[in-house]
Amino acid sequence: MDKLKAYLIGFLIAVTAIAGAIVYEWGFPMLIRIILTLGFLGVTLALLFFTALTFYAESWKYGFILAIFTAISAYGTYLSATWQNLNIVAGIIVFFVAILAFGIWYISEPDLGLADRFRSAEKLERMGKYKAAARKYEKAGNYLKAAEMYEKLGWMESAAWAYEKAEKYEKAAEIYEALYEKEKDTYYLKEAHEYWKKAGNMDRAAKALEKYAEEEPWFWEDVAKLYEDLGNEEKAREAWEKALEYYTKEAEEEGVFWEDVGNIARKLGREELAKEAYQKFLEYCLKEAEEDPMWWKHVAEAYEYLGEKEKAEEAKKKYEEYRAKIMKANEETSKFPAER
């Protein structure tokens, strides 16, 4: 048993013992009297705090409402402590329970006016209250109608969300494509791509991702792979060429990308370019290995790309030696002196 459970059990035992002692000494009504008094006192202090906070924020309307509730709770505390007018105490309890229930009900639909809460979604739609109707349709699980309401409001992202909930992914994808045309924000193309995939329309998914890659070129490799999966060799090759162009530019700034250049060039059958890229990748890795022996692993890979197996084995051996040292160091630092 952990300490928290032990404390909880101890607390419950203590409370039960105190309650039993009170009943034994003064009877059950006294226990009820103490519980009511403490309960009302707690509510009064909480309301008093929030009343002061509300007045401090200069929210006079809600401050006065809370002040009234605080006064009612304080009166309940007084009546409970003095054990008089118990029918009024019961009425106060019913009043607070009703207020709490109303508050929970009201908060459950914060966007609806009081009258709209009692109207059907269809009635609200006929009245032109599309926002309220959408909320009602959502609550009923009719996401298609909710999406229609959002479209009438011009809330297209909300409409796309509702279509997704209704599993009408193609509609959501169309909305995001339209939003891209309007806003020119590439985020919408990425979303369109994802929804076309969910809809099972991989051709449209590829086209959306292709348009996305035109502005975010590091995605050309994903476009190429997607077209390969679709069996469209011509489009796949076009995408690989653009991916090669992108990685070549990146490699000129950060040498680690020469590996990607080499891989793509080899895929495209451009062996001379691939060899040149792998040689540059090797030079980059050798330089990094001088500072960090972990790079011997990548040195070995570069030699393998170039077909130099003996040098690849030598590099692997250096990497394994480095790895063995790290493992040994970790074992030594994890050993603790034996307890006395």
C-alpha cells in the first residue's frame, strides 16, 4: 500500500470516528447540524472570495449577483448553526442545487440564447439562426446538417471539421482546396492532401501534395513516392527531378544532404552525379568524424555507396570501437557502491 492510500484510509477512519463520537455523545441531529453548518460556511467563504474578485475586476453586474448568493449562503450558515427555521435551510439547499443544475445546463450550450435552447435545430434553421442550428445539429450527431449551416455562415473550416465528423472526407478536402485558392496558405493544401487520402482518392491526394511541394519543396520526395505507389512513372520521375534539385541546393549549404542527392541521382540512373555526391558526402562525414566518432558509421555508409568495401569495414570497426567505449563507460557510471 502506498502512502497516499494509507493517508486516505487514515483520514476516512478519523472522520468516521469523529462522526460516531458526535452521534454517541449528542445524537444524530447534532451531526446533521455540524455538517450543514460547515457546508454552508465553506460555500459562503468561496462565494465571498469570488464576489470580492469580481468587484475588484469592476464587473459590477456579476459582483452584485454573487453578493446576493453570498448573503443567502451566510443566512443558511446562521440558521444551521443556531438550528432554527429548518424549512428555510432546506429551501436554500434546493435553491443552490437548482442554480447549480441551471449553470451546468447553461454552460453546456454557451452559444445559445435562452429561448433558442428550447427550439429545434430545424426551427432555428428556418429562422435563419444558422449558428444556433449548427450547434443543435452537432449535439444531435447530425454533422452533415451542421456542415451545411457552417457553409451558409461562411465558416468553412468549421464546415470541413463537421464533414470530417460525418466521414465525408472528400467534401472536407474540397473545402480546404477552395480555402487555399482564396487564402494562398499552404496549410490548406496539406490538409486537403490528408483528407483526400482518408477519402481513398490517392490521385487527388497526389495532386494536392504536388501543389504543396511547389511552395514547400522538401516534400517533392513524398510526392515522388506517392506517384510511384500509383504507378505513374512519368509524374514520379518529374517529382524525383525536383527533389534532386532541392537537395542539391541544400547540400551546397549543409553537406549532410549529399547522401540524399546521391540516392536520388542513382534512382534516376545518373550514376556519375551519384558518385560525385557520395564522394562529397564521404568528405563531409570524415570531417565530422574528427570531432565526433559517431560519424564513423556514416563514413562506412559513404564508402559502401562508393563500392570501397575494405575502407567501409575499417570505418565500421572504428565505429564499433567507439560504441564499445561508450557502452563500457555507461556500465561503469551505472554501478553504485554496495550498501553496507
